[in-house]
Amino acid sequence: MTEVISVRFNNKGKAYFFDPSGLTVKPGEKVVLFGNFSYFWIADRGKMSFKRQDELYSNTGQVGFRATKRVDAKLVLPEAIKCLQVKGK
């Protein structure tokens, strides 16, 4: 396995750094996605619901809420997103 320390690549003169905090990855794994994410569409598929969580915070006298919402996603132009993949030795 490969231990990733950092990844750096240039795009129009800008440098981007990623710190995976000692994450180990196997050769062939995809580690970073970059590109034009405007072609990645996210759509609402349902209503948002809220649930009150009295039991979870009862010891501290607090009230928690849990929200859920059903969404869907689609990459409409696969060429718009590229993936950085780890090479094997």
C-alpha cells in the first residue's frame, strides 16, 4: 500500500494541495476528482423531513433535530470530470 503525503497539480497557474492526513491507498484507487462540476447535477426527489431527538440529548437538557431529504445526482457530461488515480510500483 502507498501512503499519500500530499498531491499537487497546477491549473492555469494555481496550485492546489490536498492533505489526506496519512490515508493509505492501494495502487489503482481514485483519490481526487477535478473538472467542471457544473455538469454534475443534483436534483430534489422528495420533501425534507425533520424529527425531534429528545432522548439523545436528555441528559444535558437539550433538544436535537434530525433532517433528511431525498436527492438524486447525475453526471450529464462524463468528459467534464477527470480522476487522479494512484499508480502502482
